[in-house]
Amino acid sequence: MPGVVRRLQFWLCVLVLLAAAWLRVWRLDSVPPGWRDDEVVETTVHARLAATGLHLYFPQAEGHEPLYHYLSAAWIAAAGDSLFSVRLLSACLGLLSVAALYRLARRMFGGPTALLAAAGLALAFWGLMYARFKLRQVSAVAPMLLGFDCLWAALRPPQTGAPRKQAALWAGVWLAVALYTYFAARAVPAILAAFALYLCLFHRPLFIARWRALALAAAVAAALSAPLFLAIASTPGGEARLGVVGQPLVELLHGNGLPAAKNAAVTLSMFAFTGDPEFLYNIPGRAVFGWGGALLFAAGVALALWRRREPRYAFCLLWLVGGLAPAFVSVPAASLGHTIAAQPVVFLFPALAVAALAERIRSAAPSVALPRSLPAALAALYLLTLAARDLPDYFVAWPALPQVRSLYRAELHAAAAALRALPPGSALGLASPALHPADPLAVALDTPSRGLHVVAFTPGWAWAYPAGDAPVFLSAEALPSRFAQLPSGAGYALLTAPLAPPAVPLDAAFANGWTCYGYTAERAAAGLTLSTYWRVTGAYTPPAPRPVDVLAGTPLPLRFFAHVLKPDGALLVGGDRLDVDPATLRPGDSFVQVFALSLPADAPAADYAVQVGLYAPDTGARVPLADGHDALRLLTLTGP
């Protein structure tokens, strides 16, 4: 019978891993629905830097630990940089996390508990999110679990001598590897320190017998991770990420614990009542568990508290609190990413509750009529309800949210097949609502070897028409009818219609190589809508693209101004903007820039001059025209 049980557990483990693998690769290039900023940055910046030599820390994008990026660079060199390929690395690491959780849970609590915990992680929305997205968080989980497994092997009898020392050594190695992946892994040393203190206080004989193993693991982890922390300390702005998300920690260090307390309360409720508020990683506010899973989770935590005198249960409690702690002192509260170190143990607790029920039934008196199949039925019900809730939420509901589709450039990625059919070197007008520098890079990643000339513009305020007889790519953003009319319900369109000519033709050359070739003015009661027409000449030298790894964004190097001047030359109203990325423009391109100028209702009747021009925002210096003037006068407006 024991042999039959072992074979059954083996094949069930294989089934869990096969299901986990399929769920992590199915529709991998369409869920999430397109390229997110982080994926573009990692693919075009970090992975390429990793291929140039040894970097112990990457200051780009507010600071990154290096290990995931080296794995990514090697993966891209072998498999390419398509969206499916680059995400496959995270899928493999996510699958390894499921296997490593099974290994650790089996060592600590036995095979049935391990199977249920691993299956929960395999099916859960949280487990799928970070295993299907090119982000380094997932790389912290598997080495942490392997380190805990080795450490637990070193602590448990009957190992003695060399085997225990070897296990402790490998524990230190794996825990150091975890520290090289993501900043939330820094909770791991705190978890181990708290567990060592627990053993010292409540299990003194065990601590005395095993302290050398603990010390060896800690020493190896400290020695191997020391270069990383030295590199961080020597990098200017090395901890910029903590400055961005760690405001509650800053407040706490200054004696104000209220923000951290509020964050802790929200984070501790993320399993049943609230959840990560970011569309990027969650249906905002969606709890980790439904009510059934939350009750099992709470029962598992209560069981661990009841059995806290047993080191394995105390370890799970310390692991849970330590893994959640980064979200106590960072924003947003209940972040699924900042609590990634707690992810495996969260799915262990429901399994502990089911295992305790099975144990209770086995030890119950014959007079207690509890069916022996009840734990298995409860486990099956838990997994079925988890799958019924989490799989549709992840694969259907979440990627269909408009905010998610926008954040992941879904329409752009959906058009990739049509874009790859364009002739090499084709010109492409890209509707980019935020003019994010990652947008043209996402096009380039989706159209390898096409070499498309992408001109990015903000729909509604600008319209770009790249040089040459080529299609224009449009997003789902609404466009003024004076420019183009999208097909009804279309997420994007490939159009070839040229721009309509301006109402008033001009030929005014600016020193930077842009020529204003006309304008159209539309007067309304509230003011003036001014559409200015521009052509890029051969004298234009595009600026360098803005760095995609500066997450706070960098301003465009040029801006237009449009001024309505009083008769004495003083400014009445004005508007400054530029809605075409100048780094994407090339000689021969043309575009329209729109200004909406509202005139004050109390403006006296007079003739007002309307002028436009260019300036550099960093210095305020205006770009002169060829005739030496620093602004181009377009028309006289009689107002109000």
C-alpha cells in the first residue's frame, strides 16, 4: 500500500506540473494583451546591457538586481525577442516555483499537503500573473524556496556531519541567489533571523544542536550577496526605487507609524476583502481568494498559531509576516509584487487546514462519524472553486479591461501581423496618447527586420503623415473628423489618405529644419482652434530618443507655443504643447499641431495678434526663424 500511495502522489505531482506548465504558456503572447513598459525596458535596455559584460547592479529604471536580466540576455540570444519568447523565461521560472514549493512542503508536511499547495499556486491568478509577464519578481520565488528546502534539510534529523553541512551550504547559496533577483527578497534574511531567534527562545536544545548549520547558511548568503549590496551602495541613486514606493517607510523612520499601520491593515485583508489596486497586476481590489479559499487560508493560519510551538508551523507564520512586510512600508498597500516572497506560503496554509482535517479524522474515536473521503472532497472543492474564479478572471476578465488594454498596448500588439506585412522600411504614423518612448520600441519588437519608420503623435492634438506612400497606423483613440474617420468599432486602422491642405498656405522656415506651410483657424464663441501645418526639411537633425528606462519620464526637447497678444504686445492667452515626438521625425515627414485657445470673456474689443513658435523647455530659448524673428505671426483676431 505505501508503494501504491507513493506512485499515486508521483503521478498527481506530474499532473500538477503539466497543468501548471500549460497554464503558463497557453496564449502567452496575448495574455497579458501586449507589451508593457517594463517588458520593453527589460528587453531593450537591461537584457542588452547584461550582454555587454558584468554588472552587479543596474541603476536604470530606478534600480534592478541583475540575475533575471542575465538569464533574459541568454534567453533572448537563444530564442529571440518576440513577446512570446521573452515571456517564456518567466513561465519557466514560474513552473520551477510550483515544483520547488512541492519539494519544500513535502519535506515539511508530507506529500498530500505539498500536492494541494502546489496545485493552488499553479491555478491561482497571483501565480499566473507573475509567471506570464517579463518581470523579475518571479525569479525571486524559486531560489527562495530551494534555499528554505536546503535549510530545512540541514535542521532536520537524522542528517549529521557532512550531509548537514552540505545542505546548509546550499541553503546559503540559494538564499544569496534570491537576493540577486528582486528587492522584496530582502525579507528572506529577516525571516531566517526571526526563526533563529524563535529556536533560541523556545527550542534551545534544537538551536544548540543546529546553530552551526544556521550560521553557515547565513555566512555563505552574506558573503555571496555582499558584492551586490556594495554595488548598490556605490551606485548614485541606487535605491531610487525605495524612494519612489517607500514613503510609508520614510514616515516610519521619522516617527510617524500611521501610514505603515494603514498599509499593514490593508495588506493583511488582501486575502478576503481587498487586493492590489493596480490594473497592471490585478483586477483592482480583487482579493487573493474567494470566500471558500479565504476560510481555508484563515483556518490554516489559525492552525499554525495553535501549533506555534512546532518549529515548522512557527516558520510558516514568520514567513507569511516577513513576506508581507514589504507591502506594510511601501505603496501601494496589498501589492502582489511587493509581497511576492509570501506567495508560496499563502497557498500552503489552505493545504495545512485540509491536512489537519484528515489528521483529525484518522485520530477520531470510532463513535465520531466523519467520512474519510471528506478531506479529499474538500481539497477538490477548493481547487475547483479556485480554478473557476481565478482562471476566467485572469484569461478573460482582466485582459479585457480597457485600462489593461491601454497599459499593455493591446491594440498595437493586435496590429502586429498587419504591420509585419508592410514592405521593409515603410513609414508608420503611430497614435501614442502619452508619446511614451516605449511605443516605437514596442513596434520595433513586434516587427523584427521590418525597419519601419515610426512617427509617434498624440491623436486629437496632432496628426502625423510620414514621408512616402505608406499606411498610417491609428489606435482606438478618437480622432477629429477634420483629420480622419476611423471605421466604426475599429481598434486600429491602416489608412493611406493624405492630409487635407491648410486653409491659409505659408512658407515659414525655422532654424531647426521645420517649416510651417500653413494653418487653419476655426473661430468659436469660446475662443480659437488653430491647426498649424508643418513639414520636416533636410536641414533637420533628430534629437536622440528619450531614455525609456527613466520611469518618471523625460520632457520632449522642443515645445510649441501659441500666443494671443494684446495690442500692446502683452500676452492675453497662450498654450504650450508638442504632440509629435521629434526624435521620430525624419526629413520629408509632415504633421499638424492643434492648439485650443480660450479667450477671456471680459477681454475688451480689440485686434489681437496670434503667433506661434518653438522653444527648448530646459532653457526657455526660442528657435528663430530663417528671417531672424523668434515667433511666426499668423493672423489678427478681432475679439472678444
